[in-house]
Amino acid sequence: MRSSRLVALAVPVAVFGVYLVTLYPTVGWVDCGEIAAGCYMLNVLHPTGYPLYTLIGFLFSHLPLGTVVARVNALSALFSALAAMFCFLAVLRLTRSQVAGLVTAALYAFSLTVWSNSVDADVFGLTALYVSLTVYLLLPASGGRQQNLLLVAYVLGLALTNHMSFASTFVGALVCVILVYRRELFRVHVLTALVAFFLLGLTPYLYLLIRSQTWPLFNWGNAHNLERLIWHVTGKQYQVWMFSLPFSEILGNLGRALGMLAQELYFVLIPVLLWGMWLLWKKRREIFWLLGVIFLLNILYAANYSIPDIQSYYVPFMIAAFIFTGVGLAEVMKRLRKVPSYVFLLLVLIPPAINFRRAGAQGNYISEDFGRNYLKSMPENALVMTANWDMYSPIFYLRYIQKERPDVCVIDKELLRRSWYVQGLRYEYPWLYERSRSEIEAYLRYNDEFEHNTLRDPAGIQNAFVAMINSFVTKNPERRSFLTFDDRSDADAKSILPARKRIPFGLLYELEIGDTMPHRVPISFDYAQFIIRRPNLELDYRTKVNMSTYERLATERAAYLLQMERRDEARATLDWVLKEFPGSAAATNLRSRLQTHDE
């Protein structure tokens, strides 16, 4: 027993240590910038709000160690490391095998899916902790069954304040509780106590209600009343992407999810997983249903959701699969008693060895550089409209936490479709809001109908939306205005001041109004000022797509300069592209054209 406790304590320490070595040193992609800044500033984060994560993150982000984002990154790593401990404890309790428990913890902690989401500011580590803790608590323990059940009820309430992907675990826990505690549940005082503890777990949601009243800088959802609170915590904003996919796409997503699991189990452990499922079905049916419901409902939920970063939504499904595998592995070890335990213990080393460069983020400054290079592309007091969250999120962190470029105005065009964001412009950019007040109020009248599902004039809201955006530019003529998108990549682009040329400038497109205004004449831009630090890692698809922005915009800038007979500038720009992206076919072809003309 003593050795098991020591090993249980060693698991999160070891995992957390590896995570710290491979931690993002700065802001990462997707929601990292928003989450890190949101924790530090006590903002209201994107649905479902993550109030408990925000409050804990607020404390971590103010520790006097490192940067703000590094502290919040470390918090996510800590949550995942603790989840690894409960995965170990769950398998240990089911099998009494420390080796099987350690292998399970390693499969979980160092899987590509979990590891890559545990080294930056992300809420899925906390979800994983809730899932693994719930499973552990529902396993039979010595004494105090009813007390344990009350703790489960409280944890279920807390977990629902974090992420909707926990819903499968919630249902699985209910099934398990009914199977194991059905007699106690018929007692009024027990049921009353369970409901009370569950509701107590939901109390962090009060943070959203209270904080929204004060209008923090980022007040996502404006959950200031019961209606808006319910919208926010149920993810109403995202429901358009949920449970509306064609059947063929759902099947494709299911196939990719199962393929992902097969890779995380290195294919050879799939029979061990199935054996573990069979053993629990025969011997511990209530635990089979607990894990089986988590496994099945989570994969069905995630497969019906169409977003680019869907892998992290499969974390509960992966945890259930790994625990099944741990149970099966313990039985394999029993059948192969002549094989020394240390041979099986070597399995612990395989996941970190394989995924170190794939999942780790050590030395990865690409997202920070991406945001900062966008800021370098913005002239003083520029007004920039973007539809790229991977640009907006790190810039939000750089501007409001590191206090870089407070002079520029950066607006997320897609968030303008939400009333809370438009209303928030009053506090972030009061001058912008006042100058476009009439257009904003006209749009918000349509938007209120849209958010209450009573919109009767889709064309009207789109016209008002575009009119509002155009007014931001036309009513602030002293500011140079830019887009991060063009007609080829965005459906709204053609409607945004269509008479104005789009001039490539840095990583932006300037909305040109002609040469009659001297400050609007295209000026030079030196791409050599960009800093692009490439880590010694295997870059994922998202990173590669964002990195291609440099090559594309700089090459387009060179083509524009060539058209304007500014050949020296075009040559210097192409030299930079080919230095940073030596395989660029577009830049190579344009350079050949320039050389041919020079000859």
C-alpha cells in the first residue's frame, strides 16, 4: 500500500516535469491568447465560460514566476498531470497492478492528443481531470459509500461548469450510480443531499453572471441575465456546427476518431483494449457501463461537431479507452507470469519517445512571432479587420497583457456577428463606437432578432452588417485601414468598400483610396524586419497553414511592386521569401520573370 501511494504521487510529478520541459514558452494557437489574457484580466471566456478554470487561472497568472501566459500554460499541464494520477489509481484499484496503472498513465499523458493539449493554455486538462477523478471516485472504496456519492455529485456539478465534452461522463456516471446505489437513491434525504451537492458544484457559474455586469474588456456572451447565461453555458453560439452534419461526414469523423485511437494504442494494443472491455463486462458490469457510455457518447458527440481543432474534444473517449486497455494489460501480465514485470514497464517509455517532437512545444515561438509580425505590418493608428482567430488571439494577448501596440485598432469581423462584441467596442474603442453609432444601432436591431431566432430579413441583417463595417473605415479617414483577408478567402470581402483596391502590405491588405491623399500612397515595407523562429519540432497542419501566410502575402506584395515598376523593392521582397521559404514555386517563378526582364 505504501509503495502504491508513493508511485501515485510520483506519476503527476514525473508527468508535470516532462510537460514543463515541453511547455509552450509563450502564447500558442487557437484560444491560448484569449484564455491566458482572460484569466489574468478576469474576462468572460468563450462558451461555455470555464468559470472555475478562469478563477484558478487568475491566481496562477499572478504568481511571480515567468510570464503570464507561461503560468497559465503550466496550469493546464498541472491539470493533465493530475488526471494521469487518477488514471493510474483507477487501473490500480481495478487490477491491483502498478505496472498496468503506470502504462495506462503513460498512454494517457504522452498520447499525441493529450500531450499537445496540455502544454499551452487550454481548458481540456481540467476536463480530463474531472473525467478521471469521476471514474476513480465511482470505483468501490473501503467504507463511506454515501459520502463518496456526495463527493461524486459535487464533482459532476463542478465538471459541467467547464466543458460540454464532459456530458458523456455525466451520463456514464448517472448510469453507474443507478446500478450501484439504486437502493439509496429511493431515500428522500439521500436524494436531497445529492441534488444539493450537485447544485453546489454549479455555483462557479455565478462568476459569469456577476462579472458580466461589470463589462470586462472581453465579455463573451454578455451573460448578465438568466437568458444570456443559459445561452453561454449551453454553447448556443456554436450549435450551428453541432448535430447538423450529413451522415457521410459523421461516418468519416467516426472513422478518423477510431483511427486516431488506434494510432495512440500503436495498433498492437487494440486487442488488449477489447479484452479489457470484455473482462469488465464479465466481472464489473457497472464499471463497464460507466466507461462504455463515456467512450460511446463522447465519440458520437465529437463526430457530430465540425470544427478544425476537434481532436481535444475526444479526451474523455481516450481516457475510457486507456483505462480499458490498462485492465486488459493487467490480465495479459497474469497470463504471462514468466515474463518479468519490467518488460511490460518498458511500455511506459514508448509514448514519450514517439511523441516528444510531435506533441511538445519546447522552443515554439511561432504563434507569438505570427502575432507580433502582424503588429509590425500595421502602421501607427491603423484600423485592421480580421477573420483569422489564430492572428487575433495572440495579438489580444500581446496588446493587453504585454502592452504592445495600444495605438492600433484590431477588430474580429466574425465576432461582430455577436451583440456582446459589438457592444464591447464602446469600452475598447469608444471613438469608433461613437462615430458609427447609427450604423451599429441599426445592425444591433437586426442582431437581436437573429439571436432570438426571430429574424425575418436575412438580406437586411447582412446589409446592415456590411454598412457598419464600411462605416468603421469611412468615418475614420485619418486611419489607414486594412483587411487580413481578400475576395478569395472571405464571403464578405467583396462587399467591404468594393471600389477600393486591396494593396498587399506586410501581412495585410490595405484598403487604398487613390494617390490624391499623400499619406495613402503605398510606402515601402521591409519584410526583413519579421522574426520567424522555427522550432526543432514536427509542425502540425494548422501551423503550416498559418506559416504559408508569410509566403503568400510577401509574394503578392512583390507582384504588386513589379506591376508598379518598383523593381528593386520587388527583388528585395522575393529574396526574403526565397530565403525563408526556399521551396516557394510562386516566388521562384516571379523571380525568374524579374530576372528575364532585367536581362
